[in-house]
Amino acid sequence: MRYSEMFLPTVREVPSDAEVISHQLMIRAGMIRKLTTGIYSVLPLGYRTVKKVEQIIREEMDGAGAQEVYLPAVQPAELWEESGRWKFYGKELLRFKDRHNRECCIGPTHEEVITDLVRNEVKTYRQLPRNLYQIQTKFRDEVRPRFGVMRCREFDMKDAYSFDADEKGADLSYEKMFKAYTRIFSRVGLNFRPVEADSGNIGGAYSHEFMVLADTGEDALAFCSACEYAANLEKAEIAKPAALQIDPSQFKALETIHTPNVRTIEEVSAFLGVTPQDIVKTLIFVADGKAVAVLIRGDEEVNEAKLRNFLGADAVELATDDIVLAATNSPKGFAGAIGIKADVYADYSLMNRVNVVMGANREDYHVKNANLGRDYGVKAFADLRIVKESDSCPRCGKPVRFARGIEVGHVFKLGTKYSKAMKATFLDRDGKEKFMIMGCYGIGVGRTVAAAIEQQHDAQGILWPMSIAPFHVIIIPVNVKDENIAKAGEELYRELEEAGLEVLLDDRDERAGVKFNDADLIGIPVRVTIGPKSLAAGNLEIRMRKTGEMKTIPVKEARAFIKDLVKGELKSLNDPNH
Ligand SMILES: [Zn+2]
């Protein structure tokens, strides 16, 4: 491609409405333009990268036995009513009526459509398993679209859905997708981690998010410094302590202390001269309409997602003042476990603690030396707190670390949530009618491109991995009015294209500085400069965008050298063991 002919409008200034670097660079590099809030046009340079990401996805999905389909963007409301999501999906679902007054939506995801397709065609276990995927436009009417294509309203997504006859098969389908995703993101050239994710309230299901590690990431994750364990902060587990061992001979006498207006952990700790670790915080939650008390060490925080999963509840929220009053006979700030009118659950961190401080369930009073068994009971101990960077890995015991990440993919074992709601059944080999077991697997295509930029850029612009770079090589003849230089540029351009490389020839009549700046901005991995001095000596200059490494190469050797360079890098990215 000749730069002079390419629709490639680069911008020098940082756009004022772009908060994150990927958004800024995609605008500046002429990859995207905004049409309206959260909706973007993809320009030729951007689309070259998008198509490369899609191609890698297709190859790996096909390689894992999935088959490509293309499902409609417009979906009828009836299917969403069947799954129950018409009511619950909320305003993110763009709904409208057609001319016959039939309710429709633009698909934000395709579980309903695919389940309908498969239930109509698949009748027996012989037709299973099946895995169907598509790369298609979705629409989610985000409240606050931002960060360019990272959180936009209309976007391209690869979504795959697996259907299996039994749990074993469903686990295998999940594993195949997990492996395919690992290969996809390796080939795209990203530093990523699959992390265990909270699967919400869908019983029995599990999921992993594929996170691209970047300081600017929206999500926080915890990962082990020694083993493979990684999870998002909502999900990150804390190791269960050794068995409950309390020695009642250590128990001191229970004291009730007047603590006027002393409510918070800090106030109690200052007033009584104890550390926050000596205090038990009692929090009242409402889980599916029922009050429950959660005990946690004064310096820890309750993880509501863990509590919800542990209780198997649909919704968990902090109790209102009147519910606290009903459970504790006192206003907020004086709750404790002794005599409380609610089921009591305690975090593992309290398992072996004796002589603790807690609220007295009486206004302006706390108790000292409260002890489990003697003074209060606990229905169960569980992992209910938010992980901290000082915690140890639940798998191997080594320290955990925190990092920030951008979610680019999600694999999810759905189980029978949709097949039950939509009656997607098959006849098993025992002649019984059973529900298909499903999984769903998404990759945000535009997000993957943006994440690659967030992770790999410098002050001058983008640093594309070779596999998704819009071009492999950019040739810069520094002065196209110089006949020899222009001719050398044209020749190398033809030779490299013949060798199967993707080349951008900057044949514009611009100053060298302008060309270099644009080349750095759009991030082409290999830059070849043809200048008067080096050409007179029979050489050209090669500069690697990522490392800045420069090499002077004889013109005659350039073709073979550059070809080896590009193919070598592509090969190392495509290597399955990479
Ligand atoms: Zn570990």
C-alpha cells in the first residue's frame, strides 16, 4: 500500500475527549473515528488489525472443533421472554418495535438465538457435542460509554456456545475453549493471565476471565508469585486455616463496658486501647430478604460476592437501620454476636481468636473477652473477606500479588440455565429426555486491539506485535524528489510484497521528520529508511520500532534480511509453546 493513496488521517494533538492511551492513539493513528457516543467507525489502518485478530480467532476456534455461523443482530422479544431476560436485562438492552408493533431488540449477546437454533435441530445424543461461534456486531446501551472502543455501545465480538450431553462432555468443551483462548492471546502477542472469575448466582457454574495485564486496566486481580493461581479480586480465595482449636482455659471473664458514642473500629480501638485485630466487626446483611450477621476481624472487609455465593443467595446487601435495630436492639455501631437475632456467619480469620471485643447489642456498650462457644455461637465459618496483598496463595501458600488488567475474553460454564428455561432437550442413549449442558465463550475483538495498545506503546505511539500489526514493514524514502532514493524505495517495496510481506511505502512528498513521526505513531514493527548518504554507500537503515535497535544493511541483502526478521517474529508468536 502506498501511503499517498491510503485513507490514513493521523492527528498530532491528543484528542481532548480521550481519557485512556488506547483511545488517544487509535484516534491519532487514524484507526477509528467517533460517529456518536460509544459508536465508532473503523478506518482502513484499524480494520487491517481487526481482521488479523479475527483471523487468529477463527483459526484457533476452527482448530478446537467449533464451527462458524452468523446469527441475526435483530432478535424477537419472545425468545428473551422465554429465557426470562426480557424482564431482567434492563436498559442495556436496546428495544424497539417493528412496523407490525412486534417487540424486538438488538442482540447484546446470543444465548437465546443459539439455544433456539440448536433445540430445533438437535434431537439425540448422537448430534452432540456441538460448538458454534460467530464474529458479529453487538449492541449494549452502556450508561456511560468511555475509553473509546474499550467500553463502547456497538462492538464486534466473537461469541461461541457449546452444547453437551453430560457434565463430563461440558467440562471437556470448556477446557478446549480455555486452551484455544490461551493460544489466541499468545498469538496476538499479549501478556495475559486467565483468572478465576465470580460466576454470579448461576449455581454450579464456573468461569475464567482472560486479562491483559496493563497498569491502566479497569479490573484488579490477585495472582500467585509462584504458581499459576490467579483470580479477580471478587473471587480471589483465602486459604482455609487449620481446624478450629480453641482452648477454653484461656477464656477471661466477659466484661460489658460503657462506650458512649463509640461506634467505628477506629473509635473503639482508641477508646479501649486495643488493636483493630482484637475487635470483631459485626455486619448485618439482608440476603434474599433475610437478615444475616457476618463477623469479621476489625481490620478486614467483607466480600459481598463471596457472601452471596456462600449463602447461595440471589442478592445480598447491607441492612437498613430498622433491620439492624430489629436484630440488635440498638442503633448501628453496637452490633455483636451475643444474643443477636440473625444467623451468624464468621470469616476464617476469626476461627481461633479468643477474648475479643465486640458490640454488646445495646446502645453505647461494647463487650470485652467475648469467646466462641461460651458467649456466642456461629452457624458456619467461611471465606468471606476481601483478599489483601499480604495474603498467601490458596493453592501453594506463597505470597499473592496484585495487578491491574483488561478483560478481553471470558469463558463460562453455563450449565442448564438456558436449556432449562428454553426447553432445549435431547434423547440420551438411555432413551430419556435431558437438558443440554451449555457453555458460552466471548472475546471482544475491538477490546483486544485496544488492550494490545494499552499494554504496548511508548511516548511516540503504538508498538504492535508483528502478528496484528497493520503492516509488517514501512519503507521511508526520505526525499521522494531524489530519483535514486524514490527508485530504491519502489524496488524494495515490490520485492518485499513479492516475498509475501505487508508493506506501507511512505511515498508522500513530506519532510523526513513528519514521516518518522507518523511511522512511530502507527507503530509498524520494522522501519526501513532510504537516505542519500547510506544509499550512496549501497546501504539502507533498518530500525525496530519496539527496541529502537538500528542496523545498516546492504541494499542487496535487504529483501532476505527483512523477510527473515518478519517471518521469524511471526513464527515465534505462532509457536504453540510460546
Ligand atoms: Zn500459588
